[in-house]
Amino acid sequence: MENEYQDIYIQPTQDEKTLAMLAHVLGFFGSFIVPLIIYLVKKDESPYVREHSKEALNFHITMAIYYTISVILILVLIGILGVIFCGFFSLVVSIVAAIKALDGKPYRYPMCIRFIK
């Protein structure tokens, strides 16, 4: 995977790393709105921030879909487990993605539908 993005990830600045990290972390708290704002503002300025914010945006849109399905399934009680799993999973992988962003490395979320390519 790193070879796929080798030209994109050439010496990102500390500001780019911080913005990429914020796209992942704040996406956990603000759904897909924060990564969307970062993506729209920085997509033409920084390939590094564009890729990380795009990945965070795709993941948080996917999680919104999973949460919606889980909430609907609460009517048959299995949705409670889905909501708990989604929350725990989203927290863990968002932290891992933020750490990767600060290290200047690419990250792909598991179980993510890639709406924006």
C-alpha cells in the first residue's frame, strides 16, 4: 500500500500531519462534517492532507450508514450490539489512523466503503 502512495507522501510538513490527524480524530466527534470541511479546504493545497481527509471522510460516511442500520435493528434488540461495536471500532481505528497520520504514513480504514476516490 505504501508504494501506491509513494509520490503523495513525500516529506509532509508538521502542519500537514496535524491537519491529517485532526481529520481522523475530529471525525470521530463530528461525524463526516469535519473531514469534509478539511477535504474541501485543503484538497488542492496538500496531497497528503487530501488523501487522509478523503479516507477519514469515506470512513465516517460508512460508519454513519452502519450506525443507521444498527439503530433500525434496535427494534429487534440485535442493534444494541451493533451500536456498541460501531462506537468501539470507530474509536480504535480513528486513533490508529491519527497516529499513522502524525507519523507521515498512509492508512486505509478496514470495512470502509470508498465513496470518494
